[in-house]
Amino acid sequence: MDCKYKRIILKISGEALSGGAGHGISEEIITRISYVIKKISSLGVEVAIVVGGGNFWRGASAKDMDRTTSDYMGMLGTIINSLAFQDALEKIDVETRVQTAIEMRQIAEPYIRRKAVRHLEKGRVVIFSGGSGNPYFSTDTTAALRAAEINADIILLAKNGVDGVYSDDPKKNPDSIKYEELKYIDVLNKGLKIMDSTATSLCMDNKIPILVFGIENPENIEKIVTGDSIGTIIKEV
Ligand code: UDP
């Protein structure tokens, strides 16, 4: 089957991995997502994953802690998630490599761009963890950065509890409308809180499309790569 995208970055927030609980890891949801990744990988799509860590810790939410320390704690959370993901993928025979932005050689490879690309070319799933390795950034920004570095065709931005970008919070405002397509600049100007502005700007500057979709039904990922119009696409129209 012909796929629409050859190389993708799948950004999954920590919250999505918690299966709606908001904290911790749902092995069930990770397994469900893993089966879909196995499917699209078998279709020939090269899959890199950037995992969030908000199910454990968000740097900015600490009150009295030093922000840098707090952010490092958040980055460590993403590494916990990535190991759970690798375990779930390898249980169903999907060859997976975790790379960390902060060296932790006993448990994963350090991030090396050329090595990551080689893994992808060999059909392995690569999980980028530890964020970008820098405090004051997010894993959305990491997804934008890694997508630029590895020349990904698109970022699939998996959301929990919402299936695209709306003009307002659809849970609070029933009149809010869902966009099918948006320009980066509109996301920035309208202040749409779909990803942080650093991440949006990085995608804009490097012309990386972002597709925002709901992960409650992980099969959406397969539908997207095989060409269905799902969610909201953000690009330079
Ligand atoms: N983080 C960071 N630098 C990065 C990526 C992440 O400092 O490059 C920290 C930051 O504290 C962030 C936390 O890791 O709050 C978890 O990441 P994020 O909030 O992006 O996770 P998500 O919301 O996607 O689950």
C-alpha cells in the first residue's frame, strides 16, 4: 500500500500515555498504540517517536523549585515513558532504539542524528527521549527540532481529549469551530494553545507540517498515514 508519508515524527504527550488518568503509565494504551506503530512500520513508514513527560512532572508547574532542576526532572520523566514504550514495542517484535538527549549509556543510546537516521532506514522505530536536553524547552519543541534534523515529512501531534484544533475550547464553548487547515502564523496570531510558540515557530521556519489529532483511537495514526483527512493540519498553505 502506498503511504502518504515516508518518515514521520509521532509526538505523544505523557498524558496520552497515562490513558486518561493524567499520571502514571497505562500499559494497555501503550500496547494499543504499539500495535498501530507495528502496522504502519510494516507498511514501510519510518517512525520516530518523541515522548512527553507530563504524566510525571512538568518543569513549569513547580512552585519554589529552581526551574532548571525542575525541568531536568521533567526530562527524566520522558525517559521513563520511552523505556515503557520500547518494552511494549519489542514485546510485539518491533525493533526499537531509544536515544536520550542526556547521556544515560547503561539504559539507552545517546542521541546521535546519523545513527538515528540509520536505524530508521533499517526499519527500526526510534524513540527520542530526554526532550532536547535543555531546560526551558518542551517536548513539542523537541519534536520540531528532531523533525528538522531527520528530515521528517510531518509531525503527528497526538492529543488526548480533543481531535484537532478549535477556535475555542470545545468543552467550554459549544460554538467553537474545528479547523481543517491552518497556517502557522494563524496559530501564533490567534494564540491557539495547541503547542507552544517556540515549537510552532520552529516548524514554520523549517516548513514542517503538523497534524493535530486525537489519540483515544490509536488507529487514527494508520488512517492518517494511508491518506485519510483526520484532525487539523498546520502548514504553509
Ligand atoms: N523538558 C525540558 N526540555 C525539553 C523537553 C522537556 O526541560 O527539551 C521538561 C519540561 O520541564 C517539561 C517536561 O520536561 O515540562 C515534560 O515535557 P512536556 O511538558 O513537553 O511533556 P508533555 O506535555 O508532552 O507530556
